[in-house]
Amino acid sequence: MNKDEMYDALKKQFDELNNAVNEVQSRVSSAAKNAGNMAGGGLEKLKEKRDAAAEKLEEIKKAGASTWETLKAGTEAGIKSLQEELKKATSALDSKYFHSDDSDKK
């Protein structure tokens, strides 16, 4: 796989994850009244992972033909870290902690 193909593949993964981060951000805003500050803290960590992955991706884009290969592992690791953090955030949002419990209001 050459540099451009690798960049395109990683960029596609990143774009999908970035869209998912934006969805989580929207859900966190809605859940914040039920979850308090924990929701915001998790969102900040997720954004940090996204920003780090974006920086690594940009490094590949700017890299010369002889150096991009050395950046590949770090970029892949950054995207994997973002995927893992996104999974945690999504799981937390789907948990009972982030949803109001109507049974308590009876």
C-alpha cells in the first residue's frame, strides 16, 4: 500500500469516527442533565483522542515518500485509541446512568 492509499484508508476510518464523536457529543448534551459532570469529562477525553488522531493523520498527509511509513504505526494506534474511547463513551451513554428513570417519579 502506498502513502496515498494508506492516507485515504485512514482518513475514511477517521471521518467515520469523527462523525460518531459528533453524535456522542450531541447525546452527551442531552444526557448531561441526568449524568452531571461525568458526561462532560468523558466527552473531553474523547475529543482529545479525536484531535490526536487528526494530528497523526495530518502528519502522514504532509510526510515525504521516505518518511510516511514510519508514521503509519502511530497513526493507526491513534485511530485505534479513538475507537476504544468512542466505544467507552457510547457504552456509558447507553447505560442506565445516563438515562432518567421514570420509575423513580412514581
